[in-house]
Amino acid sequence: MRLALFVVAMSCALGSLSGAAHAKDVLRIGGTGMGLRAMERLGEQLSGSGADVAVRMLPSLGSSGGINALLGGAIDIALTARPITPAERDKGLAQAACMTTALVFATPKAASPAIDDAITSAQLPALFTDPRPLWADGTPMKVILRSPAGSEVPYLIGKIPAMAAAFDLAYKRAGMPIGMTDQENVDLAMKIRGSLAITTLLQIRAENIALRPLRFDGVEPTAATSVDGRYPLPLQMCLFVTEAPAPGAVRFVAHLKTQRGTALLRSFGAALSK
């Protein structure tokens, strides 16, 4: 009887070990919401290739939230809307890869064809300071603000200094819609007629959102124009890991840099940064 029980116990133990050996390595990714769906799609591509890696995406944490989660061991990769800083390297983080996409101004695809599909850096501050801005055809424009804590506001101020005063006035205006997260931002853009939203080409394409990115200073936002410098508002998004990254994180970054990974990324309007 004891021998029979021992055999049963060993069989169960070996079965458990076998199951563990074939269990997928769970890779946790979190950070800026504008790139989460793209990372999820890359994870699906990696898993579909036979890799024993299952990507688990956390809800939007923002760049800072993702970095803090990575430092605390809650995630394995932090997706940020900027490159790493020396202070973050000193804390034991490393920059595994970066990609460039276009920061865009977008309006719903269902908007009237008469609405001009272009915007310029010269006219942008006035659109944010005007309490009743109009599209070129006279249609009311509804500007959607981003959270002041997000990366888009300081980025635009750095590119167009006059936007500092424009944003200040816009935030003080009563009734201005504010997208506190990347997902809330595009939801507002789709619901509000005549909206003008700040988002990224990567998010629009990866999430298949029915928004129309506008030409900026006469240049079409694409992966190619963002990387080669023709498009005026290129935005870098980076993957941070710890100095001793999880095996799943190493495999994910390696896949991102493969021909299949980069092709998928380009289909979303982004390209690996050099």
C-alpha cells in the first residue's frame, strides 16, 4: 500500500513539474497608455511564433507610474513616452529599446470633408487661446486638452514655446474637456463633434481608432517622416527594464527587433529609433 501511495505521489509530482516546464513565462508590461495596445499586439505575435511567453498588459499607468512599478518589481517592462534619465540608470534601470512615432493632432474620420486636414505650428497657440476656435470651413472646433501631468504638454511647449501661455489660458477656461488618460482622450475625441485631439499615430493605428491624423506644417505623419526628421513632432517611446531583466523581457525585446516585429511596428506608424 505504501509503495502504491509513493508511486502515485511521484507521478503527481512529475506531472506537476512537467506542467510547470511547459507553462508560459508571464511577462508584465505597463506604462504610457498610448503604446499599450501596440505592445500587446507584439506579444501576441511573439506567442503565436511558439515562444513560451504570455504577455500581460496592465491598465494605463503613465510613464512615471510604469517606471515606479518596474522599480517596485510589479512589472517586467515599463513603456515610457521619453528616453531614460541618468538618475533612472543610477537606480538600476536600463533602456532596452526605443521607437519613434508621430505626435499628431487628430479629428474624427466622420468629420466633414470640408474640414482642412492640416494644421501649422504658427496657428496652434491661437487655437488653444481662442474660446471659440473654428475649422477652415467655419465649423466649430472643440479642442481637447491632455492632463498637465502627461508628457504631451511639456513636449509641445519644448517644440513651440508659445504653447506655454496657450496651455495656461486653456486650462483656466471653464468647460474644457480634458483627457486624463490616453484611452479617455481618444474616447472624448470620438464623441465630441469637431474635436481636435492630441494623440499619437501609434495609438490610432494599433487600436484601430477612427481618427484622422492631420498634416502638421505641411508634412504627413508617418513612421518614415517621423524617423528621418521631416515630420516636426516626432515622439520617442522607450522600453525600460532592470539591469537583470526577466527572461521574458529579454525575449520580447529581441522579438521587437526582428524583421517581423519591426514590420508590425511600422504598420502602426512607428519605427525603432537608431
